[in-house]
Amino acid sequence: MSVEKTSGECPKFLFIEADEDHVIYQDGTSHYEKMVYIYEGYRQVDKSKRALISPHCITQEVAVRKIFGIM
């Protein structure tokens, strides 16, 4: 995983949420997957819906292990 340097402003807040879930593959096997969501916040779309601002989702277990230093 690489991070590119941009000339834009740094976000004031950065939210990181991590979770685990069972995912059923097409071959019928079930795997325990790790997921990480990184986003800048949310904006109100309408009365009952919100949308994440600049969301990034990481689902590969190897990438999650590298991020959190669990190699």
C-alpha cells in the first residue's frame, strides 16, 4: 500500500473504523475477513441518509496486518 503526497489540504479529522466479518465465497467456503474504513467525516444527503466524505476501504488481510503492524 502506498500513499501519494498531494498539494491539497490535510483533513481536520480522519476517522478510522475497523471490523471483522464472515464472507461467503463463490465456492461455498466461509472466511473471516478484516475490513478498515478511513474517511474524513460525513455529510447529510437528506433527512435519513448520510454519505461518507472521501471514503477508503481496505479489505485485504495482508494490508490490514501491515497497517497495524501485526506481521
